[in-house]
Amino acid sequence: MSKAYFEILRSGINTTYQDIGRPQLYHIGIPFSGAMDKRNFLIANKLVGNNLKSAVIEFALQGPLLKLKNSETTFAITGNVKFNIIRKSSNIEKGICYKTYNLKHDEQIDIISTDKSVYGYLSTEGGYDIELFWNSFSVNTKAKIGPNYGEKLLNNQKIFLKKKLSNHLEKKIDLINSKIEFIRVIKGTNYDYFSEKSKSLFAKQEYKVSKLTDRMGMRLEGEILENNIDTNIKSEGLIKGVIQVPADGKPIIMLSDHGTIGGYPKIAVVISADYDKLVQLPPNTKVKFKLVNLKEAENLYELYTLETENILSRI
């Protein structure tokens, strides 16, 4: 019997396999990677009954156009996403996020675009027939690591599906991806390198997300931050969410595929509870930062975790 697969008719801008991430490899220069928006990743898997660590297809801005071959399956899309389902009768059905759909042989999923956001997720019951690479399904295109030879998915490729019997039970949750007033941060290790004026400016000014943004990092546009000590330091370890300030005074936020060391001073770190919201900010979006202490950050992450668990329990 022929294997079930999606034929990629249009790959989209940045379509990759992602899972929960690739831990414990920082010492050899390999970052965590994984789905940019963890909550939407988890919800996508839960909707179709997959293990929460299963791989999904992550897409950015414009998503793929996929045709199902040799099978029937259930899928779900999470995020703020505009998509259609093209049935065999050529009828076009407008898709709704956070809802499962049954798809049959030769029917198509047309993921048109994200809506005032960046990342969306496609999960399919049973998951995708791909191999682990260093204990993860996540693709890091900068390092050429992961399934599909560490590359984005391309036109005319095939995405093979794992076989799974299903009753195709419909699931749906009502979820609104809330807007943000600011992104909360804690002080970075080089916070005191910056002038008092710049510290105040960092906490008060409105930055704009530049077009120079991808899974590796997010460059911000705004007034220049003045460094009184040294604009270059001995290279140190980095984590996702850390905000570096190079000599030009314009902050760069390290994201999931970031380099593991860097020599720019670090003014702040985005708290883990706000990371999902940060990565969903499209270019030209305005963003402000709010400084919190470590205890507040820990409490906010605990709240984020409880909220996520509550959402998953409703599915």
C-alpha cells in the first residue's frame, strides 16, 4: 500500500519541522531551537491526540499549500492564521484555528498567512514520518541540523505521515491570543555598562521591530543606547531572550536559533512567560519593555505554565 503524504504545492516563506527543542547541547555550540511559540505548539499536538513532544510543521507569515495523497487524516492549525480547505468537489471551506478537520485523499490545506502575527502550527494525527536528529525533530537552518537535512521544506517535496487509525473526533477550543502592552524583562549581566539616561530610555521608549528578524534574532529600531564601559566584551554564553546591544546602540534579541556565545553587552533578558508573545510580533510592530525582578519573573512563569496546563486540560 502506498504511503500517505502531503505534496507541497507551495512551501511558504519559512516552513520547517519543529518540536519541543534540543536540550543539553549548548556546550558544543548547538542552541535549544524548537517551536518559537511553545503554547501554540503544545495545543496543536493536543488537538489531534498526539504526544505533546511530537513534531509539528511551523510556518512563518505565509504558510504552505499542501495536497493530501493516499490517506485520510485529521489536522489542526493553531495561532492567528488565515487558511482554507479545498475539498475534492472544489468547494473552498474557510478554516478556523484551534479546531480539528478531517481531510481526504486529494484535498488541500491552503495556509494563506498569519494575521498580525508571525508563526503558526500545523499538526496531523499520528505525526510526521521523520527521523530524530540529536534527540529532536527541530530544524535549525542556520546550522543545517534536523530532519530534511536541516533545511526548510520546499516546493514539490513530500511530507510523509505516520499511519494512525482514528475516529476523527472533532475537537475545538475557543482561544484568543491576547495582545500585549509591553514585554517584561529582567536586568542583563551588563546592565550597569549603560548610562543612566540609556537605562531610563530602555524602559520608557517605544521600539519598532525591524524587518531584520528571523528565528535567530530580532533587531529593534529606536533611540541609541549609550554604553559607558565597553561596547565589546569577552564572548560569553547566550540564552534565548537575552537582549544584546552592539556598538551601534540598537538592541538585538536572541531567539530560538541564536548563537550560543556572543561578545556584545547584555542589557536585559526577556522573561520566559512573555517569550511566546515576543516572537509573534511582526516587523514594524511597536514594543515597550518593563523591568521586573527575578522573583516576579519566576511567579509569572509559574502562572504561564498553569494557564497553559488549563488550556490543554480543556481539549
